[in-house]
Amino acid sequence: MSTLDLVIRRAHVVTATDDTRCDIGVAGGRIVALGESLPRAAREIDAGGRLVLPGGVDGHCHLDQPMPAPMKMADDFASGTRSAACGGTTTVIPFAAQAKGESLAAAVADYHRRAEGKACIDYAFHLIVSDPTPTVLAEELPRLIRDGYTSFKIYMTYDDLKLSDREILEVMDLARREGAMVMVHAENSDAIAWLTEKLLAAGRSAPAYHAAARPAPVEREATHRAITLAELVDVPILIVHVSGGEAIEQIRWAQGRGLNIYAETCPQYLMLTAEHLGGPGFHGAKCVCSPPPRDKASQRQVWEGLANGTFHVVSSDHAPFRYDDPQGKRLGGKEVAFPHIPNGIPGLETRLPVLFSEGVVKGRIDLHRFVALTATNPARLYGLYPRKGTIAVGSDADLVVWDETRHAVIRNDLLHHAVDYTPYEGIEVTVWPALTLSRGAVVWEDGTFRGTAGSGRFLTCGLPEPARGRRVAARIWE
Ligand code: URP
Ligand code: ZN
Ligand code: ZN
């Protein structure tokens, strides 16, 4: 065994599959030994029998993503990764977004500049493909996939991002050829535009009408269409930020037919309902995200989907817009009509404590599933496993010691993002990370951030597991 830099003693190690009590030996930022009575190391941490889980992998968050002016995201790679680390997340995967008419490679280069020297934990990039031109499809995207950008998001809504069905087929076909993962934002754009027009014409412009403009059938139809297109192409896809039963039914139907459909949900669909968009005055804008949170029955359906394996990933979809800010929810300094409110809510730091408290402590999911949903599965689906997402010899020493006696009421002033609110203000959690380690270095310890901007490394991703070694039958036209 190489000389140890660090030993974490008396750890209760739980992974997606195993439950062990042992010491963890770390050298060069990686786990090199799991065993009893490991030799002394330069640094020693006594976990005292507390739970030690793999650091979280947040496979869907937005940091410093370029936005049409005057909109601006509050979190850059410094504040976003700081906040993530304080909540037990040690890898983030935000999005290098292509603007229509622009090169995808240029978007990636720009995004690297934005991240450079700022992150305190490791990070990879997904791509957002908004303009799949022949050059993008034939040259840029295949090259980027081979260079380690192996997953990309496509949108079925938002005028500046959405793809036609024909474009979706082209992008999915390329993903199949190259073994990449397609993440789909599934909402029917024309239906939303039509409903929005009707609502505004009737003078209904308050934040609460955001939910009325994007009802469940809008998401259900697009989810079904995305599944159908993926079936035609014969490619695995992942439906992101699924909000409730109607979309879940489509996903389960597809999974029941043997299709490789993966699904993600987010804490907002477990904790919020459309009623939160109708808060006093303009405050409902704080919970405007797409798809919108729905109702109590939907929350129950999402919990069921987490417990029965329909969902593979729980991500934050952290989209950090300040509330009281002309670059944020009060765009241009006004209480704008709902279609102009920047979409998205913050959640990087609260994702794990909220899911642990509401899911594991309340007996809705077990600890193995918690780890799978928040660390192991995103690492597998985005080509980072086993370097990330588990506790094993050879994996990076991204570890979280959990304090299960820590009762805390979430308040925004306790969080470390640059957003001026949390939608979870006042919610009680019963666990919080006591210690977060990123490649063996302490980034969060007993309530204090100890990370260093710039110590986080960029990760190139391997091929997503669903695509690896996949034997695909030739289609009739091949
Ligand atoms: O409302 C949301 N979810 N905003 C973030 C962007 C996206 O579509 O994920
Ligand atoms: Zn989305
Ligand atoms: Zn998102």
C-alpha cells in the first residue's frame, strides 16, 4: 500500500450497493485502501461511526450560463461550487450552451474561460445544442464527444433554444452513432405559446399563471413525443426535470416496453406545488421554473417513482436568478408578466440535505437509493464512474461525513450561493454534511467553507454507460 496522506477512521461507509464499517485510506487525492486498522497517516479524521457517503454528483445545474440581457445568473463557478460543497456535492455538471447561429465549440471555449480558476470542486460540462447545423452535426459535435463532452441537452420549448422534431431526430441519430447521452427538456412549445397568449389577453399575467401556461398535458405530450423519437432512432435518452404523474406514466410505459428511457427529477417537484407560485405580491416569481411544480398528488407520484426505480437521478436544476434584482426575477426592475420572469430556482446546496431528510429519514427511500440517485447514477450516466459517485479503491476521495443529529431550519442567510432567496426558507432538515472532502481536501467542515477557488479540476467524461458496448441492430435504411 502506498504511503497514506489521510485516513478517515471509523467510517460507516454506504454506497449504492454496500454498507461497511471501515477506515478509508487516501493518497494523492484518491482512495487507496478500505480496511480495518489502516496504518497511521499524516492526517487523521475520526468519523466516529458516522455515515460516510460518496460526495454528491449534481448532474444538472446552471452556473454563469450566458443569458439574453438584462438577465444574468447570480452564481458563477466560484459561488456555485462553494454552495455545492457546503451541501455535500463534490462534482457539478453545468451546461456549455450554444446560441443559435453560433458554433458549439466556441460556446465550450467560452465556458472554460468562465470556469477557469474559480471552481473549488471538480466539474464537467454538458452541452446544450440549440442549432444543429450540418457543420455541428458532422464535425463539431462528434469531435466534442470524442474530447469528453459526452452528454447534451436539447429543448422542445423556449424560442431561443428549441429544436424541431426533425432536428431532434438528427441529434438523437448522432448520439446513437457516437454513444452520447441526450437529455431532453420536454414541454410542448406551441401549446405553451397558445396558452400564454390566451392568459395574457385575459389580463392574467401574475407569476401564478406560469403554471397555468405549462399544465401537465404540455409536459406529458412532449415526454411521449421525445420517447417516440428516441424509439424511432433506437437511442437511450434521459428526460430531465420530470414534475409529476402524467409524464411519469409515459416514462413507465416506455420502460415497460423495454426502451432505454432514463429519468431525472428535482427537489422542487417533491417540496413545492403550483400554490407557491401564487405567493403574496410578486413573491411567487421565486418559484417560477419549468416545468412548474404541480400539486400534492404529483409530489406523491414523484416519491413513488423514486422508490420504484422509474427515476435514476435527482438533480438540483439550480438556475440562480436573484429575486430583488433587475437582472433576476424583477427583470429590468419591474414586476414583469410571467412569460418574462427568468425561469429556474436555486438548489445546489439544499439538494442533498432536503432529499436525505424528506426521503431517507422519513422512510420513503433507503440510503442505497439515495446514494444511487444523487451520486452513483449521474456518474454512470455521464461517463464519470467509478472515478466519481462511489467509495471504492481507485475512486477520487470525494467524501461526505454526515451529521444525522443536525436539526436545522433552512434560511437563505445560512446558504453560500449568491442568490437572495431559497424556495425552501423555513423548511426543517434533520441532517447536514459535517465534512465534505474533494479529492481528500477539506472544503466544508462543521459549518465553515474551507475550499479554494481554482482547486476544482475540469473532468472529461467517458461514454455514458447506457451507450457503452451497446450492440445496436442496423436500421432498415442502413
Ligand atoms: O426553469 C428551469 N428549469 N430553468 C432552468 C433551465 C432548464 O430548462 O433546465
Ligand atoms: Zn430544462
Ligand atoms: Zn436546467
